[in-house]
Amino acid sequence: MRHIASGVAALALVPMSAQAADLPIADPVEYVQICDAYGTGYFFIPGTETCLRIRGRVRAEYRFNNFGDAPNDWDRRSENDTSTRARGYLRLDARTQTEYGMLRTYIDMFATVDTPGFESGDGTVVDRPSNDDDEGSFGSEGDTELDLDYAFIQFGGLTVGKAQSFYDFWTGYTYGAITAVAYSDEKPWIAGYTADFGNGFSASISVEERTYRDQDLFVGSYLNEDPDYSQNYGGHRFPELVGNFRVDQGWGSAQIMGAVREVRYLSSIPDGEVGFAIGGGVEVNIPYLGESQAALQATYADGALGYVHSDWGGDVFDASSVFPTGGVGSTLRGDGTGEGWSVAGGIITEWSPQFYSALELSYAEADNKLYWDVDQFDIQGVIGWTPVSGFEIGTEVGYRNIEYSSATAPNGVDPISSPRDQDIWTWLIRVQRDF
């Protein structure tokens, strides 16, 4: 009986096996589909027509801070003679082709850990032999600072969000990690439109948040002797109006640009002012000198000195209003906007697929109204080695000279002693990888 049951079971399994053999075998699911419409590294987000690229960077630096003429960072125990930095980037680029043109969303954020700096006010007295009279201590290690560098949406010619200012053109070839030469390099909130005329010609106009470029303002008795008055800007009211016209072709690129901004005092006594900036630049390819590029640009500003230089080392003022003794009803002794200009240039050369060098320099001048003027010279050089693609080891040396011209008090007679001139040297070593 057991043999009969076994035979019946075997016969029953025959058609079942045949049916199983006839079932179709599904192809493996393709979870990631490559998108090559916008270059390498993009893939389709599953279930959508949006192409996404994920990139990143890790950067590590060891810095030798100002070791120029005394007083410098090495003379004071409340300054870091050397410091370290670790920084990690995450970059997301999502693009979708629509009937109205490309829809793009871009995010670039990074987190930074630096050697802790001096924090004053906790009651710890710095050693008097160090010539520091500050009270405080150095902060705790490992504090992480998170920054949102870019976050914008582009739709056709429209750009909205945190992006590179439409004024900015050439922003340097070196690292510019500790100091930078005189170019405009800001990423404010913007809302702008770019019109493409073909053959590489385009024009852009935008409104941009004012606060990113605010320099100092001064209101009160001379040299802020009266604490009842304030130094700096009032709240944001009107955005800046920025425009440019540029050309991008095989030989390189060029741009002319301009901006208008509101200069709004925090104090209600002085009237507001209107500041403006104009500039131009050109960048050319030099194929007969390895693989090289060179750039030259200049800017003039009145009441908008943040466009002249994004890294002023001395105090500069977009505008000033000075009263003889302070107090409501005091007679105004002088006011007006500060003026400034800069010229900057640089060259970068790839001597081989593994080695490159870059050199850039600039001169900038700020003519502060009723105050001492600031003349600033910057020069920086970088040498980089790329042993494998995406991995770089480099070093940068920077020098900055700041000179102050004597100012005259509002009465036109009394001289005001200016700060001492400065010679600043810096050096860093960087290791970074892009992926």
C-alpha cells in the first residue's frame, strides 16, 4: 500500500514540475538607471524622470597663521599660532527636462571642525607675560559648524535661492583659505533671470539680499566716543539690484557688471544713502603655456565697499555720519559714503596631469569718509599635486600688506593717529579628495 501511495504521489508531481518549468523567469530589477544627458555621474531617481548626481569632498588642512611683522598671532597666547581644519561637503544636483526648459535644484552644504579659538569673558586670566590682558579661555574641541553654501532652483532662465551673486565674475585660482585677493565672492539669497542671446552672449538681472556685503557704518561723535550712537547697518528693507552682461566663447569669457544698494543706518538721525558698484573682468585661455588661464578684473564702488573686496583686512566704512559731541539735536559735522576701488588678476597653469600652480595678486583702496584710508595689497601662490584623479595635496602661501593714511578730524584741523601698518604672512598644507 505504501508503494502504491508513493507511485501516485510521483505521478502527481510530474505535471506540477512541467508547469513550473513553463513559468516565465523575470529579469533582474534594474534599481539604478544611468542618465547621460547632463554628463557623468547622473542617474534616474527610480520612478521619476529626474536625474540626480551626488558628489562630495573631504578636506584637511594644517595652517600656520599670521607670522608676519609683530604684533602677530605668534606674539599672543590668545591667538592660535597654528591651527587645523577638517571639512566635509555634500553636493546634490537634480535635473529634469520639461517642456519649458530644464528644471534644476542644487544643494551644496559642508560641515567644518576647526581648532578652537579664544573665548573671552569666563574669568580665566591670560598670562600677563604674553602681553595679553584678555579674560577667557579656548573653546572646547570638536565643535562642528554646519554651513549651507548653495541652495537654489533654476527653471529656464530663472534662478531663485542661495547662489553665486550675479555681480561676481572671477573668484580666484588659489585656495584663498586664510586670506583672499580683491575679488567679489558672495553667495546671497537671489532672485534673478538670465537671457541667452546665443553665440555665448547673455545678460542677467537679479535682486539680492543686502546683508551679505554690509561693511561698517559709523554714527556718533568722532571715533565713537559717545556710546549713545550706533555703528553698523539697520534692518534689511530693500534688496540690492544687480546686473551683468557677459560673453563665453572658446577664447575665454568677459563680463561687465553693476549693483545698486541701500545704505541704511541703524541710528535714525542720519539720512540713508544710495551705494553703487561697477566692474568688469576678462578671463582668457592660454593653450601654448601648458593648459593655462589668466584673468584680470577691476571694480569701483561708492557706498558699497563689499563689492571691491570680500576680505578687507582693515576697517572700512560704507558711510559715516559724525557729530561733534553726540546727542539728539547736535549739529552734523560731516557725513557721506566711502569710496573704493580694486584691481586683481591671476594665472593658473597645469604643467602636467599631476602638477599645477597658480598665482594671483591684487591692490585695493578704501577712502573712508572722515576716517583714515585703507590701502591693501594681497598676493597668493599655490602648488598642487594630483597623484590620482580627484585626490590633491597642495600648499598655499599668502602675503597681505595693509597701510593706513592719517585722517583729519571733522573740524579739519586736529590730526587723528591711524592704526599701525600690517604685514601678514600665512601658510597652509591641504589634502583633499573629490568624489
